[in-house]
Amino acid sequence: MRLKTTAVVGLLAVASLWLAACGGDSGGGAAGTTSSAASSPGSSSAGGSTAAGAGGGGAVEGKIGVILPDTKSSPRWEAADRPALEKAFQEAGVEYDIQNAGGDKGQMQTIADQMITSGVTVLAIVNLDNESGAAIERKAAQQGVKTIDYDRLTLGGVADYYVSYDNTKVGELQGQGLADCLGDEPANIVFLNGSPTDSNATLFAEGAHNVLDPLTQYTQVAEQSVPEWDPDEASTIFEQMFTQQAGAIDGVLAANDTLGQAAIAILKKNGLTIPVTGQDASVQGLQNIMDGTQCMTVFKSALKESAALSELAIALASGEEGQTTGVAQDPEGDREVPAILLEPEAVTIDNVKDVVDGGGVTAAELCTGAYAAKCADAGIS
């Protein structure tokens, strides 16, 4: 399951323009910005926002629907993606409806049905699993609605487009980050993978194994997926790993900051600090890096990703063709999906500032209390 990308300089220019437009709206961020962790400030699990956009370059005739997945797997959805998308749609003068499924597949289907009935002409979803996501896309296609897979590719689906990051590359950055933190000495490592129903999680794990499998100094002593990216499940799973290995674990390949934090909490309880990876460049993850309890994370700017989505959705709502940078392989559907695939960035203690400068998190939310001095040491003010 490889994502094939073809870089296009024009996309970077588009992303820069949208970043300029959305720069002040970050709430933290991650698999993009804000990040990945376990809470979502000020949002209800099934909250929605709907409006006829005003301003920008004149009204767009179509209507855009976006269904976000939950508030538990990552705070990014409500803290970063929603406000950035709202701003872009309002400035374009396009009518839109953004809702959150609250981690409930039935609720996502209900929201999708309501959106289709209300007249959306473009529907973007972050699926909760492949089967339910594909069912939504087929129903939308039957009504002539253009569909976009956002962040997660729906395997066996019929989405017209896919907007995300190169997720195999994300895993490779995580694997290399763990190897850099562990060095050349023999070490026992474990994998806390993302949800088995998330196609991205498969790609993250594949990328990590691409890097770590050839490194014979490391012994992979345990590996398990965490259902629904649930941090409570992750805590239980990692504690079981820790017990089974009698504490002889030297490194943790955690698929995102939420799972990484779950492992770190168990390690702290046992008086240990070892290299742990992450993803999303969340406030928690970045603070862990500054504390020395997490060795790296991966920054996937939600502002860049939401900019790419809003650009594409607005074009489709205007009756135009979408501009893409490559294709994503859907082995279950035996097809190539036109895609916009962005480049992720590895973040360590040496470049935490990049996330603040890139709008992933604000200095105000990152540099609280004891972290003020640590931010100053990192050049963040």
C-alpha cells in the first residue's frame, strides 16, 4: 500500500497563500497542527457549523459538506481543521456545513444523509472505517455529489479525490527518529500502531518497518494496534507489553502523540524514561519533547492540509476540475485515486520552533508555566 507522489511546485504556492490567509487561526495542531492528543477544546462530539459564506471573491453556487471524525483521537479536528476550513469557505463566499461525527459511524452516516438532502454538491469525510466510509461515498455519488477523502483514504470507496500527507513517509520519519534516539546499541522496541480500521495507520506502520526492520541491533518484542486510536486502550495495551517484557523495553514506536503519551504515563509510573515517538506535533507531544520524555514527533500542518482541502472543495463547488499532485493506490478498490499529498516534517528538540512558526501551535498555549523557560531555550517567544 504505497502512496505515489509527484511534487508540484504550484501546490506549495497555493499552500503558502492559504497559510497567509489562515495564519492566525491555529489552535494547536497536528496530524497536522494542533496535534494529536486526546482532547478537543470547546467542542462537542457531534457539533456542527453551517453558514452561507460571505466575502471573498463572490458567491459560489455549490455547497460544501465536511464531516470530521471525532474529538478523542486528536484535538486537531476542532482546534485547527474546523476554524481554518470555516475561514476559507467564508472568504470564498461558499455555503458550507461542517459537523463532527463524535466517533460514531451511525452518526456519520446520519450527518451525511442530512447533508446530501440539504443539497451539498461536494462532500469531504474523514472516515471512521473503510466500510462505513465507502457506503457514504456511494450514496453521495448516486446523488451526483463529488466526494473527497480527507486525511484518511477510504479503501474500497469511490471518492473522486484524496487530500492528505504521504503517510508512508510519516512512518519512515518515525522509524528513523526512533533509530536516531536509540543509536547503535542493542535495544528492545515495541510498536503501538494506530487503529486497525484506519488505512493511514497501516501506512504509518509500513513506513516505520521499512526503516527499522533492516536494523538488526533492534529486537522487535511486541506490536499491537490500538482500536479507534483510543488512549485508554493504548495505556492498557502498553502496560501489558511492559509487564510481559518485565520492563525490558528500550524504545516505543508510537503512531501518534496520543498513543505516545499513554506509553509515557506508564513509563513514568515505573520510573523510566526511554525514547518514544509520536505524530501530530501536539502541545502535549511538544512539551514531552522539551521534557525529554518523547524523542520526536511528526508535524503534518493541519493548516496546509485544510488549505489544500478547501482549495479543492471550492474549485469543485464552482464546477471546476481539481488540481492534484499525484495518486493514491487503493488496493481494495483496485484503483488509483487522484490525490494531493503533502510532505510531513520530523520534529525533535532541535526544531520545535518550526511548529510554532508554521502555525501548528501558538507560543501562548505551548509555553505555559514551567515550559516558558524551556521555550526560551528553544528560541520560542
